Amino acid sequence: MLLIVGLYCRITIHVRLMLLDSLIATLSPVEMWLLLGVVLCALEVLTPGFILACFGVGAFVAVIPAWLGLDLLWQVLTFCLASLAALLLLRPFLRKLNRGREKPKTGVDALLGRSVIVRERIAGGLQAGLVAIDGDVWQARSESGEAIEAGSTVEIVRQESLILFVRRV
């Protein structure tokens, strides 16, 4: 049984490679470089750092000598030089653009400063009440120690463990 499965896998891989070879044989050099550029730029979405996109740019530039009918050596040389130029010039520029963005707040940091509704009365002192945030219910205490009635709007000012501290708005 194991022999049959192994033979089936080997035949399947062989057939797929034959189909890939026939596809590659039907593409012109211009189409090959364009396809490579598209694939590399598409794969950039899955990887950080703008590296594959630079090689994609190199593949798009290599279309020029392929379109002019120059030898494969010139096409590969153009690809290498254009990729290197993109890595040295384009990548730092794109990383600088990406670095300027503000990182989104997540977790508890995203809660700070938000206005929420008190669900259950917050008694003064150490007595906690409940507040509703995006469908979740959290324990909350008044930062000033005053009592806050249910239905009041409050602002989240800090968090300790699983308890939010709020103040009236």
C-alpha cells in the first residue's frame, strides 16, 4: 500500500513538473520577467521589509532588454543591477515612509481615554461597579472615590489588573 501511495505521489509530481515546463516553454522572455515581477510583488505582502518587492522591480526592469531581444546574460545582468539599485535606493525610502506611521493601540491601551456607560452603580471607595465597552463588561472603580450612578457616562483613565478606573465626563 505504501509503495502504491509513493508511486502515485511521484507520478503526480512528475506530471505537475511537465505541465510547468510546458507553460514555461510557451512564455516569451518578456512574459517570463513580467510574471516573475508580479509573483515577487505579490509575495511581498507575506513578508516584511520590502525585499521581495525590490526584486520584483528588478524583474520589471529586466523586461526592457528582453523586449529589445538582447541575450539572457544582459537580461540577468539588468535584473541584478536593478534589484540592487532598488534595494539600496527604494527600500530605505519605503521603510522611512512606513516608520512614520503611528502604531495602532491594542489591548488595554486602546481602552484608555474612551468614554463608556456605567452598567452597574460604582459605589465610592473600593467598591467596584460595571462598565460596558464594545459589548464586554468590565469591573470599574471611581478614580476619585465618589459614587457614580448606572447610566452615567465616564472616561477610562487607567487600568490595574482587571479593574478599570474611571472619572465622570
